[in-house]
Amino acid sequence: MPQIRPVSDLRNSFAEISKIVHETSEPVFLTKNGYGDMVVMSIEAYERKLFESEIYFKLKDAELEAKSTDVRYTHEEIFSDLRASLADKVGEGNV
């Protein structure tokens, strides 16, 4: 169940809100005059959301690309290219 608190709790109960977002890894929704105003979350939860969003958009791009072309690659082709790219980066000292 989402935590919904008045924005004044951010000032009056900051330690409690901080404890909630870190222990539950869930955001706390803050209201102002009865309406949604802000969301507070831990850095870890925020970074996880960013990562999930990035993966979602990359998968969506891949899906659109797959619909726009008949070109398909085998598992062996993909992993062969990945291994070659990694070997190049390791050789350049970039990994």
C-alpha cells in the first residue's frame, strides 16, 4: 500500500520518511492541500527505476526495429559480435 503523507511531514518527520523509503525501497507520496505534489524515494530505488526505464526503451526500440526489417540474426552471430567487441575493448584497455 503506498505511503501518502502531507508535504509538511517532510519538514516535521524527515527522519521517519527517510527510514520508510530506505527500509521499504518504496516511494512516499507527498500531498499539498490534498493534491499530489511530490514523490520521495531512496537513491537506490531511483537508480533502479532509471535502469528499468532504460531497459524498457531499449526493448521497445528493438521491437520497432524488428517490425521494420526482415533481417534476423542467430544466437551465434550475436554472441560472436559481442565477444569480438569485448575483445577489442579489453585490448584497448577500455573495460
